[in-house]
Amino acid sequence: MTCSRRLLLVLAAGLAVGLSTSVAVAVDAPVRGVRILMLTQSVGFKHGSVTRPDGALSPAEQAITDLGISSNLFRVDCTQDAAKDFTKENLQNYDIVFFYTTGNLPIDEETRDYFFNDWLKQKGHGFIGAHSAADTYHDYQPYWDMIGGTFDGHPWNAGETVTITVHDTEHPLSKPWGGEFTLKDEIYKFKNWQPEKVRVLMSLNMAKTDLKEPYHVPIAWVKEYGDGKVFHMSLGHREDVWTNPTYMESMLGGIKWILNKEPGDATPNPELSAAQEAKAKADTEAAKK
Ligand SMILES: [Zn+2]
């Protein structure tokens, strides 16, 4: 957010009598509130959570819009038209970009370059990835390098209840969940995973989940990106997740963290990913016996 001071050149009343006296007056430009651009375009699979009923916002759009109003912290503009709204010019109006997307979005290369190399690296700017954000631009390295990974299937389907461990109970994004919780939702696994660049805050607890797979399944993570910030939380397939008060509290915490209104550690923790990977392997082996 920028708060610029404009110099308004005010011609003095002396003009009226033919004098060309001018006085420079500093005027505070109106301070713009925090704005989020929420993109829910589905080039690939289209989720019910981002499907708009006739003329109304989708469940995810409504939830984030309402969160902005109830917190009195930000305003949300929702779009499903990246070609029209995800432009260099329009990005100037926003602090945070929020993706619940799939597929190769129609954003031109120049705009993408600007977004990754300039816009997102600015202090106070951030990117939020919800659920299928990592199921976007599979083969476009700057994108998955920014997010931290790429969707690689969902062995755990939407009707399954899983147990999730919170590793960092202090970070505003993960704090609302407590130390451990269960949730019914579709759970993603990831490829192009870069543990050395992210701080994992929550993971699937393989020992307490029925379907066991021998690899680490991160659920939420944060990272710094230049002076900007990024967080991704893979939950949110099901529409009822978007009315879950803890999920919304978690989103709000993450937004406050991006805006530097609440502190949160973003130190990468690759050792945690390695330990979780080993634990998942051991849990899977133990279940076979
Ligand atoms: Zn899904």
C-alpha cells in the first residue's frame, strides 16, 4: 500500500487581481485500504467452492469477501477472468493476490514476469494459494517455484476424514488450529516440492489417517518472496470448509501476517520435511504388519 503525498499547486487568489503568485501546498492523498484480488478461474477442474450460482459469488468468494467485512481489514475484488483483470495496470490496485485456480491461466508472459520479479517482491504484497492453487501452471517453473510445489493427485478424497498435525502453533496462519485436528476434506500430494524454500506449518498425520502413503504430505506452508510473502493451504475442496470458523480464522491470520500486522516465522524447515517423510514411511510400514 502506498500513501503518497501530492503537491497541489494552488494558484493564489492574487490571480484575480492579475498577480501570478503561486503557493505549493502539501495535501495528504486519501489512504487506500487493503485490497485483495481473488482469482477463482478454473481452466482445468472446476470446484463447487468456486462455482458461482446465478449472479452470486461462489462459496469461497463469499467467504473471503465476508472475512474482509467482518474483520474490517480488507476489501476483496473477485474475478474469474485473468486475461481482463490480472494485468500490470490493475495489480497496482492491490496488496494481495489470492488464487483458487486450476490449469494454465490466460495471463500473458510479460505480466507474469512483472508479477514474479517485481510486484510480489514488494513489502506488504503477498500471494495466497488455496486448495487447487498448486493445480495451476504445472509446467511453468516460476509459478511452482513461487508457491513451493505442484499438485500431484489427491489420494485422500473429499469424503475422508484426516488428521492434521500443526508443527508451528505460534504462526498466525496455523495457530487457530491448535496442535492437531481432524477435518473432512480432499488432501493433495505434491511434486516439485521444495522443502528448502518453505516453512511447513501443518502436515498430514499419517499414523492417524486411514489411508497411509510413504511420503510427507504438507498441508500449509509459508515463505518469504523478496520483501513479499506467500502462503499456501491445500484445504478447501469442500464447500463446508469455507464456512468452518477455524479455517476462516486461519485465513485471516495468514492475511495479517502478509500485511505485517502479526509476526510469524518463515524460516525454511527442510529438516522437518525430512523427518515427516521418514515418519510417513515408518507409519506406512507399521500399518502393514
Ligand atoms: Zn479439490
